[in-house]
Amino acid sequence: MPFNAANFSLRSSKLTTFNFGRTPESTPPRIHHNTISCSHIQASESLRHGSAKLVNTLSPNIFESLIPTTSTTSVTDVASPQPGITYSPQDRESVTIQRTLQCSLEEIKMTESQYLSALKTLNRDYFQKLIEDIKIEVPVPITNVCNILTHLIEYHGNMTRAFAEITDLDIHKRCSNYCRIIAENGINVHLYKWYCSQHKIIQDIFHSFQSTQLTTNKKCWQMMILTFDSWFKGWQNFNECQQSPRNKKDFSLMSLLQRPIDRITKYRLFMESILKNYIRLGYDTTEIQQSVDIVRLQLSKINCNLEEGCIPDNLSSLVNFLELKFQNYQLDSQFFGIPYLIGTCWVIYVENKTPKCQNVPIILFKSHILLLEYHYSQLLKFSIKFVIPVTKCYLDLEAQTSSHGLHTMYPYCVKLQFQIGYRKFEALLCWVVKSDYDIWIAELSVIIQFVNQSEEPLGASLDMIEYLYRIPPDMSPCDVQTSSPNFSREKENSYFNGCYLIEVQMDSGVANISDAAATSVWRFKGRYKNSYTIMFKLRDFSLNERHFKGLFSRGLSNHSSDASDNKFKDFLLKLYKKEKSTMDGLIIKTADCL
């Protein structure tokens, strides 16, 4: 029977509904889920008007408008994904290289976690415990390394988390991301330069601790005397006994101290191996090469710093550090660390209630200021006159306007106040050249106010830590706390912030060097009972500069060497003129004879 589209109606497709006791008017509209789709209705309407065609020969009962459309893109135009595993003999070498890359990534990720754990162990057990449990000031390099390790733990913790967030399956992208993270966060140049400069000093300090006794600060340990060597050996045994026998690692102090230096060199080897395998696979090496160049530049900066950041060898040959003893152990130059600034200055202080002046070499460390004194009879020419803890210092730049203590009109001068126990002392530091004064003021301000964050001393509370210091035995304090147990004896030598007017006068040699003013005398108007005249002499000034001329910091002027060079040039010039006049006389005599 032929199909007649005119007899087709949508009435046959309507669903029969039933009303159970409700009128059609009161029945709310209801949505039926088994209704005819919009495409069926459109197809039925098109069949009613005779516009639809049956072109589907495979299923003649399905109309063309109901057949889903497919893309006209050819299957061969779509790039197939890179297979993760291939069994072709031609790809055997590339598969081996990719497996090598995969193992390298897993190794650097695992060793990074182990390195982070070693840093935490070194900082927590060997440094923080040592600083917290003893009640005396520890050597400055130990404090420096403890601060460095705290920052390194933060940096490498972030890098470990960044490694864990990489989830790319493509080995090419994973390698690029790993190298980028290492180049950005792996080597902090500032921290590793600082660590490498302290590494050798730390090793020498701990070797010298092996025969030194340690008194702990805990009440239950006050009667117990341990050696530093047994202290470190105990922490080593404690950490090693918690390991499994298969993963036995060395947790000695020297091994843990060496790991940061070994780690930064491992980053370079890892990235260079990635670059070499990229070239063998034919991958683009632009990003990897940039990361490798960054790491190489960072390591070269650290190597350059190792040549500069060290304690000068001839410093120990000039200064007698062995005379310093602190508690139960002998000190040397390594206790103070690397010097930041070395030069000379004039120091003015009060001794037995009388101002004294002396030209001294001055050495600025991170935690101490050393003022030296020349001795003619000693093999080591300089002894330590002042050891001032920077933590207990206060820098007063208004020495010209202060109404109490030491007061002077000399322009290139700064007042240094410091506290020792219940006593407060002060001293004036003076320079003859403005360039030297500016350099010292900048460095002292940074070390005292920012690095150590020291405030004005003579507080109501005393520190529980005992600091290393040395002052002249008869130096008069400018103030003493009444709560001092020795107040009745110390008040006899104290001037209790009484004003001392210091008038500075220079001899002709120092006046020729100084650029302070046209005059060589700085006096107050009128005469006062509390005024004192201080003389700056060239003899002491040139003597100290001549011995320390090879140790002067960069930027500071060495006037004695300039004067000696000028004298040498003048000597050669006079010799040249004398020889020239002699030759001219010989020529004249020869001409007369002829």
C-alpha cells in the first residue's frame, strides 16, 4: 500500500490523559516527560506539507532531518597522540632515553625531600639546641649559619611543594618545569654565598670545641658538665638509630654541614644531563639551555665570593687574639667571623674621670666592634683594647648638640654608647676625612640599628645571656643603675652623664691630611672648667696605618701609603735632577777641553 503523507496527522501522536475527579479548568498545567521532541514535530509538519524527503536508503522509515550530522574532517587530518610505550626496534634508543629522564626526575624529587629533612635536622638539633641550652654568647658564625639554615628551609620547602604540583604526563613538559623551578628557586645566591663563607670557619670552630666544656642552662643539668664533642656525638647517634638498616645515612655534624655545598653542584649536573638527553632526542633545547645558563651564572657568583669573603690571614699575625678568654674556652679570630670593615680612627673616652684620646685600628664585625692598641715590646704588635658587643650598642649621631656626657664641636665624630651589666659607657669615634666618616657611619648604622636591631641601652631588665666584652679597667662609666649590687663601689668612678667639653686640636701633619675645615682647632666660645683639649698627632696615625695598610677595606683612604709614595717619588725626582745636572757639567767640561 503506498504511503500517503496527507493522511498523516499529529492527532495520533497525542497522549491520552485521565482526570480523576477534577475538572479540566481546575487542573494545573503539568509537564509530561514522555512527549514528542521538537525535531519529531518539525519532521511531521514538513511531511504534512510535502516538503520532506526520504533519502535514507538503509533505514527508509527514518527521515533525513532525524539523522545526526557528522564532521566532514578526514580522520587522517587529526594527529594521533604520542604513544607512551612503543615496541618498534627503531624506537628502542628513544625509549631508553625517556626512561633515563623519568628516573632523573624521580631522583631529583626524592633527594630534594631528603635534603630538606637534613637541613631541618642540622638547624634544629645542632644549632638551635646549642644556642638555646647554653647561657653564654656563642661564636658569631654559629648564629649566622643558624639564620641561614632557617631561610634555606623555607626556600627548599617551597621548591619541594612545586615539584609535587607537576602532574604533566608529557616527559618533555615535566623536564622543562623541573629545570625552570630549579633555576628560579634552587640556588639563592645571597644565602649560599653567606653559607659558603662561613662553612670553613664553622668547621674549625667545632674542631676546637672537642676539648671545651659546655655548661647547660637547664636547672636539672646545672651540675652536669659535657663536652661539645659528646654533645654532637649524642645527636648523631640519636638520629642514626631511628633509620632503617637499609637506608643508613651519616648524620654527623661535618656530613650535614657539607650537604648544602654538595646540593647546589648537583643541580647543575642534573640540568646538564637533561640538556644532553634533549639533544639526543631532538627536542627543542631553548628553555633548558636558559635554565642551565642561569644555574651556571649563580654558581660562578658564589665561587667569586669565596675568594673575597674570608678572614685575612695576616690579621692573626698582627693581633693577639689568644689573650681573649671567654668562660672556659680560648678565643681566636674565628669567634668573631668575617670582618665587615677595617680601618683606623681616634677614640675619646673617660678614664678615672679624665678624657683620654688615642688613635687605634678599628675592626667592625657583625656582632662586635674591636679597637686595638699598639705595643712595641710584643711579638704580635697589637693587643685588643676594646671588645664592644654590637647588640648592646646605641649610635648617637648628635654628639655636637648633646648636653650630657662627651660633647665636641668636631664635625666628623659619632658617639657610641654601650651597656655592660648595670653600667653604661660612651666613647667618641673621630675621623679626619669626610669620605671615611661617611663610610663608617653607613656601616655602623646598618650593623647596629638594622642587623642587630639594638635600641638605646641601660634598660631596666638585664639579659640572661652573658656577652663577650673588654674595656680598659679604669674606664669611667657615664651612668650606673642603682640596682647594681656593686653600686657603692662603681659610683665612685662614674660621672653620671656629667658634661665633658672636648676641644680637638691637630698637629701640622694631620691638619694637612684633614678636610674638616680650614682651621686645625675646634674650641668652644669661652673657657669652662669641664673643657679638655685633645691632640690628634700624626705619629700614632701613620704608625697604625702603616701596619694595617694591606687590610684596609675598599673605599677607605690610607694616608700613610700615599705619603710614602709621594716621598718615594720626590726622592726619585731629586735623584734624577742630580744626575742630570752632573751629566750637564760633564758635557760642559768636555766641551771646554775640546
